[in-house]
Amino acid sequence: MPETPEIPVNSFVAINPYNTAKIYALKSSHNPKYYIGSTTLPIQLRFKTHKSAYNKYNNGTCALYSSAFEILKHTDAYIELIEEVNVVNNIELRLKEKEHFLKNRDNIVNKNNPMQTKEEKKKQMDYHNSHRKNEKKFCEFCKKEVLKYNFKIHLKSATHIFNESVVIHPELFIKVEGGFNGFREFRDDLKNQPTISVSV
Ligand SMILES: [Zn+2]
């Protein structure tokens, strides 16, 4: 938890970023609800970090789901300042955010209450997990939906490596009835059969 910096003795004024912290909303014309957050960053910079988190989630490099993605998935998503607040530390900022959270409960997509109790935290983890379990990503090579949180593992699976190889190097494979039957060079019985060109 960040602490308020001490004021230096020789009358330099220490700037505490929490003195100009922000409560903001993420909005899109495609969703009547919005997302509420708080930050000590300039809000456009905070928006960039939100978008990069969404992109990472979307391409499978980060599995952590955020309810902000309900807004960020729309191309016209934007950030809007709700209130600049003068607080001293992260705890106070989260409490301010919680006020907004409770006041706007019916109009926001947020699922995780700032300053959560243990019970609330458990609910949030369940929410995370249900998303992790359900969200899927389409694999172009296997022509099927794969669980998003499992995508990196999928890319290393024998089935995927095989399917990807078939697409990239069809000349290495021989097509037999019912599908591909393995690397040509490892199938003595198939070695002398003519290669069939494939379209996948
Ligand atoms: Zn695949």
C-alpha cells in the first residue's frame, strides 16, 4: 500500500499524487452501463493501460478478466473524468471510489467493489473463474473454439502443432480417407503413395 510521502525538511513541497487523484468512468455508446475506476495517473494514460490489459486478455497473453472489458470491447470506448479528489493515500482513494460504486450500483458494469470484505472478495473470484471457464478463442488452424485461458497450452499441444503444420506445410503430409494420417516421412507404408494436395 503506497504511503503519503514525508514533507522534506528544507521546505521543498513534496507532491503527493493522491492530492490530484481521479475517479473516472469508461463509457461506450453500445452499453448503457459504464465502468467506474480511480487512478493517480492522467486519465488518458490510465485509459491506455486499460486498453492494453484488454488486448492482452483478448490475445490470450493474460488471463485476468476485468469487468471493464464489457466497455473496452467496443471500439468507441472512452474515458471520462467524474471527479478529481484530494486524498492522501490509496485507502482513502479506494473509499472514495467505493462511494461512487455504491451510489451507481445499478448503472455500472463493475463487479468488484473497492475495499472489499472477505465475502465480497470470494464472490469476485467466483466471477473471475466463471469467465475463465467460459470464454473461448477461435483457433484458425484447428478450426475450433478453444478455452481462452487454455490457449497458450493449446498452441503447444500435439493436435494443434499437427494442424498448424498441415496448413503451413501441406507438402509434408499425405491425406488418407478420413483425414490426415501423419507425417509422410514417418509412415513407411505411405511413402510411395502420391501426395494429395490439400485445402484446409
Ligand atoms: Zn489449434
